[in-house]
Amino acid sequence: MLKLALRGLFALVLLPLLVLPAAAVTIQEVKSPGGITAWLVEDHTIPLIAMQFAFAGGSTSDPEGKEGAAHFLTGMLDEGAADMDSPTFQARREELAMRLSFDDDQDRFTGNFQTLSRNRDAAFALLKAALTAPHFDAEPMERVRQQFLVSVRDEAKDPGTMASRQWLAMAAPGHAYGRNPHGTEATIQAMTTDDLRATHQRLFTRKGLLISVVGDMDAATLARTLDDVFGALPDTDPPAPPALLTVPEGPMLKVTDMDMPQSIILFGGAGLLRSDKDFIPAYVMNQILGGGGLGSRLSSVVREKKGLTYGIDTGLLPLRRGGLFFGSFSTRNDKAGEAMALVKQELQRMAKDGPTAEELEQARTYLTGSYALRFDSNAKIAGQLLAIQQDNLGIDYINRRNALVEAVTIAQVKEQAQRLLHADKLLVSVVGKPQGL
Amino acid sequence: MTGLRLLFSASAVSLALTLPAQALNVAVSDFRLANGMEVVVIPDHRAPVVTHMVWYRVGAADEQSGKSGLAHFFEHLMFKGTPKHPEGEFNRIVQVNGGDDNAFTGADYTAYFQRVAANRLDAMMALEADRMQNLSLSDEVVNTERNVVLEERRQTTENDPSRLLAEQMSAALYTAHPYGRPVVGWMSEVSKLTGQDAIDFYRAHYTPANAILVVAGDVTPDEVKRLAEKNYGNLKNTFTPTARLRTPEPEPVAARRVAMVDSRAATPSFSRAYLAVSETSDPGLQSEALSVLAEVLGGGSQGRLYKELVVKQKIAAQAGAWYSGSGMDSDTFAVAAAPANNASLTDLEKAIDAEIARIAQDGPTAEEVEKARQRIIDANVYTLDSQFELARQFGAGLAVGLSIDAIKGWDERIARVTADDVKAAAQATLKPERSVTGTLAPKSAN
């Protein structure tokens, strides 16, 4: 019963709106002597520390013709740094049992770091080396290039990835959000050490840096560590964000023909920014329509009543400079038309009538009650704190958020449905051999 | 960049998911209700939430021949309602309690869970206890849900050549044992499953004495005991569970190969699975030695396969080895690699065979074993950060017949593994006749 994973393809998660009983998490704002700020939740229950950080500017800041540069960088920071060549760094990292990974999305470059308390200082020293003194040596670079070439080729033929990229290209034509964030075989083949150096310099600035830390560490130790790990980075401006996105109006249908038993279908259009004053009502609307798996209107009709799909979900994707609304599902090729007609019918019904009082109440109870579930591990709390910082919601957001959800009315949900759901103007992307569309 | 993607969604023929847990300093309580239902409590007071799981000692390997996919199909049907909570009510009640819920089926178990605020545990137990005995299924519900499961199979397997290959490799590896059939079932058999099949399955496998309750989170053992007795304690057993006897796998005699060519595959890949012992099936230390062997041979950037094939010879983009040891009757030891720099799958296979021959003949060095043991044990500490993962590991371990002490003692056993143990485990397991080799190649355009 595990649900559809297509949303993950966007490598972007809208800020899960969570709350917890206010007392459960105490956030300290820690400012280092050198002026670097981080949010800290101190908890000494288990001998682990989790840190997440983000630099402003992700794949959209890759120069024309260098698409995939930021993504290539995610694979090169642990391949030799400071006085360590690649094998030495890797052996040290494994010996310390530290977890270190980097990722990029359209708007930022993120790092995910976890360590056992007993290896704390040595692990942070290794992190510092990776962030501030990566080598980009030729031997590991060629090896990593081979790895990215395999993944770029696989992605180019993976139906789920193809469907979501095709949809993004429709929603953001000519815009950096519409590009392939991982580059092409040609751009990966052509990437040079200088390209990686330039990308590293462009992205890794203290001005664009946000940090969250959770676990077995106190504020004084963190303050020292912040300067030690991040202090050597330049204080330059991060890359300028892309222009504000205007999503074209549909209807538009693109089908990539592929010989497989199911069609993968993405549909949607413009959404809204996280800073939009109506984001929360729109989020509640989405929850009732197609959020959260079983029980939503779309899941009830397309999966539970008709048995046409294993899962159907919708979501808001609030990028920094443009909002998107989209949904996705897979269905037998010969049922594609029938399933899509049902989807459109449900979008129309929500826009026309809004939710029932009962539906709204259920969504509010669920969203406020499930709030605490996002805060039950160090790693999850660190992710939440970083997201709240990225969206600039304020250090008290966790305590305010449930009241915002509680205040949403039927009229507000209906208004957002009318604003976002246009069944006759959808951008639809399909991979498969669909019939009846 | 190392080990960023597991080549074939973990190992090609991984039949169950679990690494046996080791509990570190977790204060696990366990007891039985009067009706035989086993209860495990894992306190974690960091957040006011709980994970509530009910595991049944039945999985795909317990299905009758010809009914593949029934355990998983039935798991879907468990959400379809009882007289007290008609269809949709289960989900609605979980949601208004602010909970998330789901379920999963493996070869050896089926599990249902909710994650919810700690003060809503009682309500979740009431729902789970109700559907353990009072499920009602109409033909219409069964027919619709069968279509959902068929779509699930199309989405997760038929659309993906590497998953199709993995399924074929399992089928080839097991000559007689039911681990050879896919958990989701063969299309031809799932499409013929009936409501009567589901009801028969329910009556044969779902009863308190065949279930394990696991509660992790912001609870005390006393509170869980009180609530469990209230909700599950008065359920009467409808049958007495008997030993789970599956068709034994005969001693393998011939190496097998599965070659798949698919126009949807973008890049070639190589994988191999060896029939191996599991934690449950092996009374000695061979299973733990295989965990160390997997780490020495193919653990991340420090494994021999990565160092030799990827870093030194530059014929592979990725190379690794996997062993979980979590099956009830047996398990698999898997190696996999993807070529780089236009190397052929034959080149990869030769290089992998050379490494396997080397470690089987000479064993690992004492230093390799010491570092591998430390990496395995340290990595397990991270389990402490996830109450869901802790609950899953204990539930899965108990469901395949391990004791709480055996689950908690796993890392102590890992710490005792020697280089000789690893060498002996490699010699016993990495034999051609115990293996199936799988290759996936893109269909060329011309």
C-alpha cells in the first residue's frame, strides 16, 4: 500500500506544514563570534548530531551550456579535500561513520550531515575540508563523470523522470525552472575542473547560507564550530535568483510514446509562492483534493471506487520564483482517457462547490494533529528547521502554524480552488501509449 | 561520490527488507497477552508520538502454490471495512486523530501501522483489533481492489526492466522454495484471486496468537499493557498457529543465468545473487560473517569491488555487495555493478569473479575485518534516531522467529566475527552452483 512516488521526482518538497505541541521543540538562534547564524534544537537523549545547511542558488544558477554543474559538484566535494586525496578522504569518512551527502534543487544547494557524538570534532573537521578546500582532482573527476553519465542516460529513459521533465518544460518554457537540472550527456562530458571551481565559488557564500542543527550539542560548542566549519567561506553575494515565472495557460498535451503497459500522467498549471498570503488555504484545498494519499477526493474516485490506479496525488510546488500546482498518477494505457476525465470532473467540482464542512473539518484535524509526526527524530527536525528558514517563516512559526490552519474557512478553500483548478486549461504530460486523451 | 544509488533497488533478489536490529541501549520490554499475542514496547520520549504496528506471521512465502500475491492483495483488503467501521471509516478515524497509516507485505510477514500522537494510541488499537477479526468483504470491493493491485504491479514492476529482471532472477534462484515468487504476485495469478481466496486466507492466518504488537514512542510498558489488554486481550483465537513449513529448497547443483534485453533499459548492468543462510536459519555465526563479507567486498567506497573495479581498473561506474540476512528460511548474498568507459558486461563479470575467488581463497585481512565490523556497528547507531525503524526491526525480527535477545545481540555477534569466519562463509556461499547471474542490456537501435 505504499503510495505513488512520482512527486519525489521534482526533488523538491513543499514545506510540510507541521506543528507540534509547542513545548516539544525549543529552538535557539545561535550566532557565532564570526557572525554565522544557525538554529539549534539541543537534545542529549541519543549520542547523535544532525546538521543540515543550504546555500542559495541551485541548478538554476548553472550557466547556459553548463547545465548540471551544481549537480556534478554534489558528487565531487568528498573526493579529496585539504591535505587528503580522494582515497584518504573516503577512508576517513567511513572510519568516522559520518553521514555526509549533498544535493541540489532548482533554488539551492543543500548538505546533510550526521555524526556520532564521540566523533564530533573529527567529523566536523572533515566537513570543513569538503566545504572549503575541495580538490576536484582529475582522477576522481573522471570517475565521477562516468557515474553521472550512467545516471543521466538512465534518467533520460526513465518514464517517471521523462514525464516530470516534460511537464516542467511545458510549465516553464524558456525559464531556468524548465531546464533539466542534471544536465545532458554533452554537458557532463564537457564539464571541467574550472567549471566546478566556478560553481563552488558562486554557490558557497556565507551570505546565502542557512544552517540547522539538532541533537547532542550545546550552543557554545555550536557557535565555535560554525566559525570553524564555515568561517573561511567568502562573504560574497549568492547568485541572483531567476526571473519570476509565468506559467503558460493550457490546454496543452504532450505525449512521449513509450512501449509500456501503463501511461504515467502529470497534470497541472500555475500554483502560488510560499509567501502568498493565501498559501495555507490553498494547502488545505490541496489536502482535500489530492493530498496525503488515501481518502482524498481524487484517490476516492480514481483508486478506491474505480480501481484505475495504484495512487494519485496532487501537490503545491512553491519554488522561490514561481509557484506550481500539479498531480500525477499511472494507469493502464486503455484507461488513460477515462481516468483523466474523472480527474477533470473532480477539479471542476471542487472549483464550483468548494469543500463540504465535514471535509474541511477532517482536513484541519488531520493537518494540525499530524504536525508532531514531523518532529520525532533529530534528522527530521533539522530538515524542518531548514525549510522554515528557507521560506522565511520566522523562528516562532512552529507555534503559530496550527492556528493558521484552524482559521481556514470554506469560502477561502473555494476561492483557492477557483484560482488554481482549471480543468479545461491543464498542462498534461504523458509517457506511455495512452488511449482516449 | 560513492554508493549514491543502489543499482537494482538494493539487491536484485532481496526478498525481505530487514537488517536484524541491534538494540544498543534501548530498554525493550516484551510480554504476551493471555491469548498468545506477543507485545513489544520500545520507549522513546523525545517527541509526544507513537508508532503502533501489528505484525502477522504470514507473508507471500506462506501462500498456496498458484495463489501468488494473495498475502499482499489481502493486506489491501484489510482497509475495506468491518460492520462497526464500514469502508472509508478506518482511514477517516486515523486522519481525524492526526495519524498517518499504511501497511506492507514481505515474503515472511505482513504488517500494519499507524503513527499518531501518543494520547491517541487507544483509538488505533481499537481499530486494529476490530479488523483482526471482523473484516467484511463484498465482491464489488474485492473486484475493484484487485484492479488497484494489478495497477500497482504494472507501476512498480512491469514499467521497470530492472525490476522485471530482479523478479526473473528470484524465480531462477529458487527451484522449489516459495521465495522464488514475487510478493506482489504473478499477473496471471493475481488476476484470478477471488473474495473466497481472501476470506480463506484471513481465517487461516489472522488471529491474536499469530500476531505481534509493537509500540514505539512516548509510552510506558505499563500503559501499553493496559491498553493492549483492553483492546486485544479479549479477542479469542479462531485457530492455533502451527509451524510455518515451506517447501524446502534442494541443495543447488547448477549455476543459472538470466539475460534480459529491453528497449527501455538505457544502460547495461550486471548482478548476481547467491543462495545464503539467514539469521534465523543459521545457528552459528555464518550469517554475521556474511554481513562482514558484504562490507569488506562491497561496502561503499571502502569495499574491494569499488576500489578494484571503479577506482583502479575504471571499468565500472558503481560496484557493491549486499546481504541482509533477514529471511526466515534462507537469504541471498548479492553483488552488482554497472560498466563505465565502454567496458563490457563480460569484463565486469571477469573482474568480479576474480575478486570473489580471491576472497574465498585467501579471506579478508584482519584489518579489513576490524574496520568493517566497526562500520557496521557504528552505522547501526543511527537507527536510534528513528522510532519507526526501531519498531520495524523488532517486528520483522520476531516475525521471522528471532528472539528479542537475538535481535538485541546482533552487534555483539558482529563484533566476534573473525577473518577465518568470513573466509569460511565466503567459501560456503560464493559457489557458482549456488548462484544466478543476471544481465540487463539495452536493445540496440539498429
